[in-house]
Amino acid sequence: MVKFCLQCKNAFWGGQFCPKCDGQVELLDMADEANRKYLPELNVDVRPKYYARSSMLLTCFGFIMALPLGAFLFIRGLEKTQSFPLSIAFGVGTVVLLAWGSWFLSQKLFDKQMEGVEAEDKEPQLD
């Protein structure tokens, strides 16, 4: 759950008090309807955080699945063709292609999602 501090204008993932401000400055929960009136005052945009998180998940999935799939293709290729160079080429090629492809797609996804974010009048929360 995203919470905001009115004093330093930072966004945090949970907690009751702002960890950056001195004293006990209470964080506001943006899910609460009563706190929505403070959004124009905060002048922040948290969409980049969500978009970056979805892109990171896609990249992680690609990197995690690349090695087992490449190993599977290497073993199956070695079993069927008995050609080590061909099998290693398929295995390594699959790992590289899947890892690079997931990174490339996640970058494209992030760029496409960020098209709707107006950067002129709001400060994106990227920390």
C-alpha cells in the first residue's frame, strides 16, 4: 500500500510514520478517500514505480526461465542428435535469446506505459 508524507512529499510502501522526516510525521494512505484531496498538493506521480515493477517482473521471469529451458534443449538436442556443438548452440542460444528478449520487451513495455505520464507538471517518484 502506497503512503505519502506531506512534509517531504515522498512515497513509501507502508509504515505509519515518515522515515526521512524528523519527528513523528504521519504518512497518509492514498487508498483512503479522505486523503485524496492532498494529491494535487503532493505534486508526485507514483505510476513510474508500478510500471518499473511490472517491467522488472517480466525481466526476472525471462532470466529465471531462460536457464532451465536452455538446459532442457541442450539435453534433448544431445540425446536426439548426438552432436555436442549443435546442442550447445541451441542451449546457449536459447538462454541468450530468452534473457535478452525479456529485457528488451520489458523496456518496450515500460516506455509504452510511461507515454501517458506527464513529466512537465509532476515529479515522478523513482526512488
